[in-house]
Amino acid sequence: MKINHIIFTLASALLLTVPVMAQDSAAQSNEPVTVAVTTEEATQAEMVAGEDLEEEIAEVEESVGENLANFFRTMGFMNIEWRQVVMLFISFFLLYLAIHKKYEPLLLLPIAFGMLLTNLPGVLDPVLGTVTPVMFHQDLWAAFLDETNPAYHSYGTIMREGGLLDILYIGVKAGVYPCIIFIGVGAMTDFGPLIANPKSLILGGAAQIGIFVTFLCANALGLTGIDAITFTEAEAGSIGIIGGADGPTSIFLTSKLAPHLLGPIAIAAYSYMALVPVIQPPIMRALTTKEERAIKMKQLRPVSKTEKIVFPVLVATIVALILPDAAPLIGCLMLGNLMNVCGVVDRLSKTTQEDLMNIVVIFPGLSVGATATGDSFLNAKTLMILCMGIVAFGLGSAGGVLLAKLLNLFSKEKINPLIGSAGVSAVPMAARVSQTVGQEENPGNFLLMHAMGPNVAGVIGSAVAAGVLLTMLG
């Protein structure tokens, strides 16, 4: 429209410069005067047209300049903070561990990418000068947890005003994803070694000592009077569960007790699960002698199909009656296992183990990673969580080994203490570590199936421990 206006103005100026034709001879005698007046008007028209043209060009230039300035102001580079830069590099490091080192890639990769997405700068409002997040909104979830806020526990508010990761995070907050994952874990788990050797259940329980010792230590930090490292009882319970080396259980409990710590606790849990082959062997060697590591255990007895069917039904019933808060996790774990061993729902079992698991692990990973913003992650508490998490994991590994040594004092059939370290529920990695360390002393020693007993018992133990903490603190 501005260009058309300029063309019309120039055309009018040209028409004014054409001499007026005389109508009669008298008029022709006055032609010079008429021409002089017309030329003056034409000059004025040209001046007006030039001024209008300059104004139009100036407006266009100003408009383009403002648009470019607004564009540059809204670029992420102009609004990024140093905390976001640090978190982006942390996400790059976690992606490296997941892709190159293959450390728990199925969950560490989406967690790292969720961390990357949430720490990218949001959209700048040129009028208010504020930056609005695009995918995950911490302020919405703060209002969700604030009892005085109208949006308290309002999933409708999250659905209306939240972004993609906010909507996915609803499944974490409601405890849906961990339970679905446990169905898949149960379908892929063989409880045969545990049924064949019930002592394994005790070893799996002993490995949970790291959870409760760390809970007490984290709670005791409040006595120091230092706010930066003071944790509430609920926060201490969420930190302690890292010792179970069970990612879904850590997410489940933390989302209930301390959702603001979900990012660092989930990352710590999955990182330490991935580092089992690095963390456990030194502890195992330090607590055992060469002779103990070389102990050979006799082959486990065969387990009937009836025993395998009765076991998940019995465990789910007993745990739910004693500890209702553990029922969601234990119930889903045993449901998945029952589908696998009963033999009548093979299609469901296969779907649960493969397709369902592959789909559902993406959502908690992305949404949990999204909670790891610079403000919530880069502080003294996060450093303490990481330190206490590895202590919890180490104590859990040591607890199983020490209990196995204690049982050997009263048992005729000796237990290789190395299988006790598999009581942490990093299935099946912890059992493989027991096998590897045992074969270093005796290449003919096969401990894998023996270690799977405490290993799967650890899955049950960590879920029960989470139920205990939720009952006490929830």
C-alpha cells in the first residue's frame, strides 16, 4: 500500500507539469503567464511529493529496524543465563555417557535430552520484558503444590496452560510411569532363583540398609544449622531411596515426597545404576577374602511352574495387606511376572516386555529431565544429594556382602559373599558383576544364577522400602 501511494503521488506531479491548452486566441496571448503559474504549482507538488516519499521511506526503514531489533531481542542467545549454559553442558555430558559409554541409555538419554530442552531460553515478551518457558513451567507446578493457590492439585490448569513436558510430567506426578515400567520389569524377571533359594530374600533385604542409613544421615544434617545442606524428613527419604539403585522406585517416591528434588535424585539413581561395574568391585574385594570369593555354590534346584505362578500372587497379596503404600509398585511388578509365567497371555507378556516398555520409558525420562533447571540443580543441596547417593549405594552393596558372611558362620552350605552385593536392584547388572568378580578368583565358578536371587529380591526390597518411607513421611 505504501508503494502504491508513492507511485500515485509521482503521477500527480507529472500531470501538473503539462501546459494547459488555450481555448481561444485571447487565451493564447496570455500563454506565458499561464505556463508560469503552472510551473510554480508543479514545483510545489514535486516538493510535497518528495517530502511524502522521504517520510514513507523513513517509515519503512524504521519498521524494518524495529522488526530486526525485536527479532534479535527474542533470540535465545540474548536471553540465556549462565545457569542455563552450565546445565546445557551437563546435558551434553550425560548424552555422551548414554551414547558413547552406553550407561543406562534407555533412560539416561531421554533424561539428558529433557534437561537440554528445559534449559533452552524461553520466549521474550517485548512489552513486559519477561521470558516465558515454552515446554516446562516450574511456576505452574509450584502453584500445583501450593495449598493456598487456586491451582492447587489442578491438573486442568496444567493441561490448559502447560507445555508438552508439563503434560508428560503429569504421568510422573500421578505415579503412572513407574508402575507401568514395573509391569514390564516383572514380565522380564525370573523369580526362579529366589524361589529355589529363599535365603536370597534375606540378602536382598540386607542390601536395603543403605536406604535407611542414608535417610538418617540426611535427616541428621539439619543438626548442623546450615540451611544449604539441611533437608526435611521427606527430602531425606527421597535421597535415601537412591541406595536401592532402582530408578523407577526413586522417581515414584520422590514425586510423592519431594518433587522439587526429582531431577537430581533421578539423575543420581540412574547414573549410579550405570556405574555398578565401577562402584561395586572395590567394595566387594575390600570386604571379602580370596578364599571367600572362590567359594563354589551348588546348582539350584528346578522350580515348578506352579511355584512360579503362586509366588507373584502370594507376594502381591501379603505386601498389600501389610504395606498398602507399596501395593502400586509391588502389584504391577507381580502382575507383569504372572503374565509371563502363567503361559496363557503370551501376547500381553510380549507386548509388555517390548512395545509398552519401549514407549513408556521415553515419557518419564523427558519429563524428569525437564525438572533439572539451573535454579533447582545448581546448588549445595544437589552436591550433597550426589554424595549421599553414592554413599547409600555403597552401603547397600556392603550390607548384602556382610550379611552373607554372617550367614556363613551358622550355615553348613557356604554362600559366596559376592552374591550379597547383587541385593541392590540394578537388574541384571549387579548379578553380572558378582559373576565377573567371582570368576577372577575361580574361572570355573558360575555365580550368575545364584546372584539373580538377591538381585530380584532387591527389586522387591526397594519397592517395600519405598512403601515404608511413604507410609512414614507421606
